[in-house]
Amino acid sequence: MKSNQPLLESYNLGSITLQNRVIMAPMTRSRADNPEKAPTDLHAEYYRQRSGAGLIITEGTQVSKEGVGYINTPGIHSKAQVEGWKKVTKAVHEENGKIFAQLWHVGRMSHPYFHDGGLPLAPSAVNPNEKVYTPDGFEETVTPKEMTIEDIKRTIADFKQAAVNAKEAGFDGVEIHSSNGYLFHQFFNNSSNKRKDDYGGSVVNKTRFFFEVLEEVKQVFPENRIGVRLNPSLHGVFGMEADKETIPTFDYIVEKLNDYNLAYLHLSEPFTDVTDIPFLVSEIALHYRPLYNGTLMINTNFNQEKGNGIIEEENADLVSFGKPFISNPDLPERFALNAPIAEWDEDTFYVPGAKGYTDYPTYKESLKNTDN
């Protein structure tokens, strides 16, 4: 695929060559509606259809049963799940695509339903006062259980084993989900982390758990096959309340990540308007490009024009797209053709079955259907 668009240029991501810089962002789709919570042939087809992306990052995959917080989301901690993911990686690789597994633990953003009546784990016993979706519909979150040191050590081991499983399943690499108000983010944030031990208080302590996990994961995958996702200016959603220490904390994390030869750093622009909040950053890529020496991937509300612009201005190397990839399995090709972007159906984002999942046509298929 040739084009003078920056988005469609190839890119050397460590030891992997990406065919373009249009990255498929991780998106929960809730199609693992089986007792094993394992990917199925339907997942394999969904990801195969989108293998024209420079890189696919899978939906969040739980590293353990303790990490679950949503219905019908796949894990990567059992044999059945690994076998399911093997179908996915095989399908993507047969189309010459590249795919990373996103390793996920939701922490307190969960409900006792998912834990046999037990409490979700979190840095501290602080209720996020949010809602989570269960088979009975939306339910209020609860006050979680503060993780013991033993819980933390077990979770570190779970992430390492998940990386082992991802490697066995044939993934090209992994992304550590440290964003969007989930477990690592809860450790970073003062509103959710009230600990007085080695995992709370100072910036070094609040980020210790994350870096201990990274150290273990790099024993499985080379550093240049590991990505990290962060959301520095998240505020007012997922139970996160930012403060004046928030950006300095993320500055510390990002600058320390320069000590690693990561595949990429995946950052999200703010989900909400933070321009009036003096202690937050409203333009994430512009703030972190000078601080980070490696490959920078940016996400949130990008379209073709904005994506090309941010790469051309050298404020990011890669751009990840979420919802556009749901309804446009051939998104990079549409960009190459300057073709219209098909609309997505939000009613089918999280329901079982092929509808709204694998039945979106490519642009060329839609033209054929119109001709007929």
C-alpha cells in the first residue's frame, strides 16, 4: 500500500516492521460468551479482518480470575484461553499482520459477582463509586479489599505468567495496560492509593508495583516487544480524581521508561475537557514527546487528517484508532483511497454474536453491494 500520507508509511518497531502507522487500539467487545472465557473462531475472524493495521493491540485480556470486571471478556490465564488466542494470532499472521496482547487487571473497577461474592482487589479500600456491567445490568461498585504484600506478589507473578502464555499463543508482543483507572493506574493515583507502605505515598512507591511487573515481563519478552499504555490526564471518570501530583507522577514514569528499550509508549489524550484544570495537561503528545526518547503512540479522537498531522509534526510516531476500526475493518486502505469512513453501531459494541462485530463490509465490498 503506497501513499504519501505519514499514516501509511512503514515503521520499524524494534525488531518488527509495521506496514503502516495506523494502529488498532485495544477495545473491549465482550464476545467471549463461553464458560472458559476463551477467544473463539469469531474472535479469529474479527482480528483477521483488521490485519491490515500496522499493529493490532487486542482487547484487554485478564491475567487472572481476580482481574475480571466485565462480562464476557477473554482471559489469558488458562490453557483453553491460550488455545483460543492461538487461533487469533494464526489468523492475523496468515494475513501478514502483527498483533500484541494487552495484559489487563481491572482492580477495583469490578463487582463481587465476578469473584464468587468476594471483594475486588485494589491498592486501598476506596470505593470508586462507579458502575460496572454485570449479567444483571449496571451495578454499583463496592469498597474493594486492600491488597496485601502477598496479593501484590501474586499479581506480579500473574502478569509474568500471562506474558508466558501470550508468547505460547504466538503474539508478537504484549502491552501492559496501566491506564483508564484500572489496577496500575489506581496505584499511581492519590485518590485511590492511601497506602503507607512501600507501595504508597511517594512517587517512587506508587509506581513500584508497575515497574516490578515490567521487570518480570521483560524476562519473557524482549523489551522491544513490550508496550506500555498510560492515561496521564484522566480525571472524573473511572473513579479517578487527579491532583497536583498527578502529572509529576506520570512525568516520573515516562522519564524512567527511557531506561527501557520498549516497543512503544501508548498515551491517551484527555477523555474529558481538562483545559480549565491547571494541574493537568490538555495536550498529552506535545507534553510527552520531549520527555520520551522512544516510539510514541497516541490515541483518542483521532481521524485521518489529525493522525497524519501529528506524525508529520513529529509529535507522535504511531496513531491508534478505536471505534473507526470497529466499523471499518479495512481502515488503512480507506485512508489510502481517501474513502468515507463507515459509521459504527454502539448498540452492538458489547453484545454476543457476529452482528456489529464481523459483519461490517470493507469499502470495496460496500461498493459491490451498492452496484448490485
